[in-house]
Amino acid sequence: MANGWPSIPDVRSWLRLQPDATQDAVIDDCRKAAIDYAVQRFTVRTYVTNPDGTVSVTYVPQWDTDAGTVPDAIWQACRMHAGKLYRRRDSVDGTIGFGDAGAIRVGRFDADVEALYGQYSPVVFG
């Protein structure tokens, strides 16, 4: 189990960047977005039908934003996700140019991040 969510230095080391106040602010925004995504992804929703016919929903996050510990796979996925969001700003329109080689489309999801998150996702049959 990792000690909480990834910090700015954790994401910075994944990106192989040196400390820079301007870049750290951007990294922190991406890190917070990745944490929010993970918290929402692993929030359990319970639906209860009340006697009057209304439905109540209870939200219980498995690991909230102040979690003391999170599983190592979730920590790594969050760090990688934050790094991807940081690098995504270089491809605002969803493509990256490679000079003579042309442009390639940046995928919406990172397969490695999804595989790490998937270890803790519930299996849903529908």
C-alpha cells in the first residue's frame, strides 16, 4: 500500500522533469484531476428505494482525496494518468506531429493506466 496519493515530486519524477514553480503548478492541476478521476471511479453508489417511492443514493468512496493509503497499483495508475494529462497539453487537438513522418492521434485512454485501475474495478455483467 502506498502512502496516500502521488505528490507533485512523484509525478515530476515520472515525467523526468526538474523542479520549476511554473511547471509544478500545471503538474499539480493534472495530479488533482487524476486523483479526482480515481476517487470517482472507485466510489460505490448504493441505491435504496424509500417507502414513499423515492430513491436515495449513498456515495462511499473507497479511497477519498485524503486517503492515508491507497493500493500501489492505484497509486501508480494515478501518477501515470497525471503524467499523461500533463503531456496532453502538447496535443491540444488530439494529435502530435512528427515532422516528415506526419501526425498521429493521441489515444483517449492509456491501456496501462486502465489495466492498473482495472485490478480494483468491479466486474459488471449487463
